[in-house]
Amino acid sequence: MLESYVTPLLMSYVNKYIKNLKPSDLQLSLWGGDVVLSKLDLKLDVLEQELKLPFTFMSGHIHELRIHVPWTKLGSEPVVITINTMECILKLRDGVQDDHESGSSSTSRSASDSVKAQAKPRRLQQAAPSDPDLPPGYVQSLIRRVVNNVNIVVNNLILKYVEDDIVLSVNITSAECYTVDDAWERAFMDITAPELVLRKVINFSDCTVCLDKRNGSGKIEFYQDPLLYKCSFRTRLHFTYDNMNSKIPAFIKMQTMVESLKLSVTDQQLPMFMRILELVIALYYGAIGAPRDGDADEGSGPIRETVDPVPGMDVEEDNQGMARPFSSSELCMQPGGPDDQMDEGWVSWAWSFVPAIVGEEDEEGEDGTYHQREPGSSPSGTQQHAQPRDPVVSIGFYCTKASVTFKLTESLSESSYYSPQKVKSREVLCLEPEGITIEVLMMGEAFFDCQIGIVGCRAVCLKGIMGVRDFEDNLNRREEDAVFFMCGETLSAKGMTYLTNSLFDYRSPENNGVRAEFILDATNHKETYTEIAGMQRFGAFYMDYLYTMENGGGKGSVGSQDSPAVAKEEPLPDVQESSTKRLVVGPLEVRLHSSAVHRILKMVACAMDHEYEPYCKPEPELVEERRAPATPEELSSLEEFIPTRLTCLTLLKVCITVSVAEFNLLHTLMPVLMGQKAPPAPPSVPAFQPVRPLPALRFQVERVNVEHTVPMYGPELVGLVSALSQPSDNLLHHCYAHCYLKVFEFQAGLTCQDTAGTFLPLLPIIPSFSTALYGKLLQLPACWTKRSPVPTTECIFELPHFAVQATMAQALLLQALCQSWTHSLGNGTPQALSEGLLQQVFRAPGVKSRSPSPTLECSVQNVELKLCSRATVKCASGTVGAVKVCARTPGSEEGSKEKLVPLIQGPSDTRELHTSRWLNEIRKPESLLAPDLLAFSVQVPLQGDDCRNSEEMWTISEALD
């Protein structure tokens, strides 16, 4: 009957992860419709092998497991699996595998084999006894409906991670996964033509994340405030299949929505939080990892720790000792090795929960369908034509409003000696982003894209800092005064653009019965997701990371010449990889007043207050000799295409305002930032009084572009090119890391904030100018010791025009502004500003002075500098087109012209120097065709074996007109 088909399907999952289960008792309970299992222990080794993460499970328990099977309504009601109180404790896997792990490798392999034998629930109906009353088509349809509508409920899920003195715990009160209809309402659904879509929803209720510090005995003396407290969010899953014979979905969308995300970090949690981020980065770049199953076989070499890199992140073996996996071409060319199926890591484990349509045949299918190959089978032979197509996977995270609050803690003294220590926290800083989007789109190893966007963000000062109560409630200060960082737009003005084309957007194709289309090639992606499109959707921040891998049809590839797993007689496919990161920051304004600067530096000081050892230490650069010279095919392939990583950063309309310090306690923070012992805090701090008017120095820039290019596989490329006798310019160009910096319309000036909180018009000190800078750095210089003519560094600087102008009063105010930050009294009170000086600098509009102060102006034109460094010599050369220093005095009477007194000017026509008219007339700068004022060239030989003369030789040529 039905029990003979459905029972093995459910038992396979339960028995796979739970210890000491009697299949007979479980089967009898399931036939009764309900089963209740208590105090269950998880198979930790199975979880580690399935997840393939660099963590070890210290313990894993399930207090109660309930399974409800509605046998009489199996076609209309879901099977419900309920887990009450599940707790797991993890720790980071040791860097060196101990004897226990190596000694139990055979046991782990046997357990892994048994797990793999049980990991095929989709094939159980073929082994089940046949029933003449149930035709095969009906059985397949029923099992498909049962699997697609299983409800999973987890109550009180507890996950803990321990490392050193860090205890990170995640507690989810309730999580439920169920099937929904096209309106995302709970329903009993099936995959039917022509839509071929399955939708699911996962609701998480009351998620709390705690980060505490334990002592040497492993106990937590006092508990910190939770990082995240009772946060609820929901996830929508959308699976689209090609046809009824598909084994896996063609398109998968998994997107999570959070309405409100409130994070809280104390000064004691900040170092631990940074440690967790460092761990995530180390895992991402493969610096630490877990061993593979096939690496622990008897007779094998030492185990090398690594993790499967995230698609699109091409990790290299750099001079910091970080592990680099094979190049993408090598990954695609490894035939039938132990890593061919990547050992069914955590991706395969997560993939096992994706619903599949159970077809009549398992290995054969129609053209264009998805085929499932058995783990370990060879891709060659008759199965090569049935290579499974990679599904398109879209993952998204959306948050309407978020806040990150930084708190400072202080201990409270108790009357009783034995009473537990209590801690009081005070909020000092809050970061408030809104409209957050994180989207990932990938298709196998050939395409990976990650986009991150923020609609708006601001940072606010709260309460007091270091004894200064600058934003207490009793001061009645304006809310605008507390905001010191603003970027982008508000969500009310921008709208819900951050949800565009998501499962939470009612206008998306999936919510209107239309199959979504995805852009999966680099050319169309770059044309569609431009800088303008990203800022129109978001406004504050937009990042697009794109990785593509295409087959160029050639026969050579960097990094594949020494691959032992590739047969010599087989041609190597030319895999063309590219990696592009684009970051755009929208209009932003930063106000650096005393309250903001002290809070930022206090956060940095707290983050540095730890004694954690780094996960990976820098290692000396090792130079390995290339085994064989490059073949003509390899050189020809490299001349056509060399994989690179390009990073572009764009800043739009940046405004930074540095105000006069209203209080200054930097003398207690700077020693900590410099790694020294913190000096004692001042015994008392005077009451804070806002300074108005508040003078400030403002910097404005219209646009900043930064581009950074580096070879994707630097060690392999440098090893190949450095061994050539005459490498081409193209190959040498790609052996450098290149950086371009372009600044457009930068200006600086003085302003003042009045009592209403508004700033006066800018008084320019540095008028608007643009500049450009280019630099390149040779990769792995130790490989080029035999080629001294190759430049190691090169820098080019261009400045068409630059000027500085200021009156005496403005110069004195700039000096006072700088001294307010560099000099202060012991209690933090800065020196007072002269009211007369402020009135002289910031005059009321329309009021002219009877004796206006002259303005000193200094300017240079057409400045070009070039620096070059080789193994034997350092060179510098440059030109200066014109220099001008003059004093300019505006007219004191109506209609009078300003007077210009030149002090230094060149190049200049001095033929009329003897006349008095030459000193009084206003002369314009020479034209661009005029000769340069100054041209110089400097060469400094370096000490070395190739230097014949150790004395410094200077060659300077100057041309003055």
C-alpha cells in the first residue's frame, strides 16, 4: 500500500542524521500516523561531511521530534515534521589535524559511504515493493505531491559557536517552512503544466543573536546586550522547472525580507565582532578550511586545508600565504579525479532539500532537460551527452530599515562582595541605513554576480562620550546637529525601488505568472547594470561584482601547464575569465565636529583592544622556478587574452566639513591608536556648551574615479613572462598592478554654522581644479632580479591648474581651526576664538569694508611629474608650465578696480621691466604654447652588484624664461 512507498522516504532522512534509531519501531510508529522521538543525538560526523565547513560539531541534540503523516488525506494534507528544541555547538576546526581525526578516517569513510548509500530518497520508489492496486504513474504523482508539500516546523533552535573567549549564540524561537500558492498564501500545491512552478515560504520568528565573552574556565561572568533581539523575517522560494521530466529546477529564487533590523554592539563586543568578520573573510578567501574526504586516504600525503571558494572569487597564493585554488581552466579540465564531484559539500547538502520532479527514468531525458548524474560517475562515455545543465540561482536579501547602535559599557559597584557583576551600557553612536538590497545571481562556475545597494544612510550621535554630555536630552539640541553623515535619499522620497523584480515586488514577473529572464553574459550585463541605473534604483551606495568564465576555443591557459591531472595528449581549452567590481557612492555629506570625531576614534580604539592572533600570518615571498618554458601555443593564447581583476570606485558629490573643535580629548585616544598605553583620563570635564557661530573648513568634490587592475593569476603569469628573453609589451603590461585616480572639480573653503544650524556660503581658499594620478607596481619583484631594466614602480601625476588664496584673517582662522584639534587644555577645553576675527572673515552680505584686506594668491599651471624606480636606479622628471604669486586688493570705492601686485610670475616677458607701466598693469598668464618655466630630471643610482659607481649622480636641467 502507500505505507510501503512513503515510509522508506521519510525514514531515509530521519535515520541519516539521528543516532541509535530502530527502523522497526520507527516504521510501526509511522504506520500509526504519528511518531514522537525524544532526547535524540545527531550524527555529528555525518553533519560535518555533509556541510563541508571548516567547523567541528562539539555536540548536537534534539529534545523532541514529531512526525505526523495523514494517511487518509495524504493527497490533500501535508506531512508535518516538528522539531522541538534543537541545540548544536560548533568550534573552528584545528589547523593541524590531530591523531584522533586521522585515526578515525576509516570510520568516517565508512560512515560517509553509508550516508551516500542513504542519500537517494528520490530513487526509493524503484526499490519499494510493487502493488497491483497502485499503478506506477499514480505512485510517482503521489510521492511528488507528498515531497513538495512537507511542512517543517522548528521550535527553539539554538546554535552556538565558541572560539578562544568568544561565545556566539543564535536562538530562533520558531521557524516554519510550508508550500504556498501564487498569492503566497498557505496551500496544498502540486507542480502542474504549463506553469511548472513550486513556491515555498519560510517564516522565522524572534531571532536573537548574542555575543559574550567567557573567562579562562569557560564561564561567562556577565552577559552583554544581544547583537540582535527578537528579529522576525520571512523567506520566499520560487522553483521553476523546464518540463515534467526535469530532475532539478531550471531557475531558483530564494529571497529574504526583513522589515526592521536593529543591531547593537558594545565596546567589549566590538573586538569579538571584528574577529568574527575576520573569520568570515578568511573562509571566503580560503586562508583556512576543512580537509576533503578523499585527502585522508591511507598512503596519501599531508592534508592541505582549503575550502571550496565561492564562485567568482578567484583566490591566489599570494605573498601572505593564502591558499589559491586551481585556475578556472584547471577546474574545468580535471577529468574523473577524486574531486570531480567536489565531494558533495555543503552546496550539495543544501541542494538535497530542493524539490525535484520524480520522473519515470533517472538517467535519460529529453533534449533540453536537466539530468542527474550519480556521484562518482565519469563524465566520459555514454553519459557525456547527458551532462546536467547548471541551474540559474538567484539569492536576495532585502531590509526596509536597519540600525547599528554602538554602546559603551561601565561596571556598577554592588554592596555585596558575592553579588554578580553588573554592567550598564550607554548609547553613543547609531548608523541608520534604509532600503538595503543584496542580490546574488549565479549559474555554475561560468557566471557569478553580486549586487549590493543602499537607498539612504545616516549616522547620528547619541547621549555623551568620554564624560562629555554633548547630546543629552536636557540640552534640547536640534536633531540635525546630531547627524554627522548623510548619503543618498530617504526611503519615503525614493520609493520601493530597492525591491524591484524581487519576489516581494508585486510587479515582478514571478508574481504575474511570467517566467523571469536573467542576463547571463558579461556584455549585456554591463550595458544593463550601469552606474546610472544603479544610482537610479538606490541612491546612496551601489556595488556590482561580476565574474564570468567563457571558453575562448584556444589551447593554452595560464596556470595549467603543470597540472598533473590533465593528459598531455589532450588539448587544453582556453578558458577566458574576467572579474569586475564596480562601486558607486552617491551624494554624501560628512560633518566632522568634535562629537563625531571622538565617537569614531573611540570605536576604532575599542576595536583594536584585543590580543587575538591572526588566522593567517604573512609569509616571505617564495620564488619557484618554472619547470618548462612556455610553448608557442601558450604565448599566443596569452597575447589574445589575459584574465584580470578590475575594481572601479566612483564618488559623486562629496562634501566634507571639518568644524572647529568644541572639545578636545584626543590626547587620551591617540596613544591607544598608536599602540601605546592609554594615559589617565582627565578627572573632570567641564559642562558642554555648543559653540555658535561655529567656523569650519569645507572640502567639496564633484566626482572621484579610482580604477585598479591586477592580473588574476599573478604568480603563474609572472613566472611565465619573467622567464622569457624578450617578452612583449602586452605581457609586461599585465605583470603590473595598475591604479588610476581622477579628481574632478575639487575645491576647499571656509564656512560657518550659525545659530539656526545653516552654513554660510563658501569662501574659497582653494578654487576648483581637477587632477589625475597613475601608478603601476610590478608583481612579485623577486622574480625579476635578473632583469634590472624592468621598472618596479612608476607614477605619473598631472595637474593642469592649482591655486591657493587667502586673506590674513582667513589664514589666522585656519591656524586657529588646526590648533583647536592639535592643542587643548588638560580637561579638553580648546582655546576660545576671537569674535572680531570671525566678523572680519564672515561679513554680512552686501557690507563692504572701508579698508579691505589684500588677498595673497599662489598658483601653478601645467604641472607634470613622473617617478620611476628600477633595480639599479631611481628616476624623477617633471615640468612646471607657470608659477604666479601675487597680492590682490579689491577696490574700496564704488566703481574702482581691484589692484594686482605680482610678486613672482613666470614665464613672463621682461622686455618692459625698466618702465613703471610694467609694474602697474595686470598681465595674463602666457599661452599654452609658451615654453615651460621649469623642466628637471633626477637620477639616483642604487647600491647593488650591477652598479659600477656607488656615488650619487645628479643631472638637473632647468630652463627659465
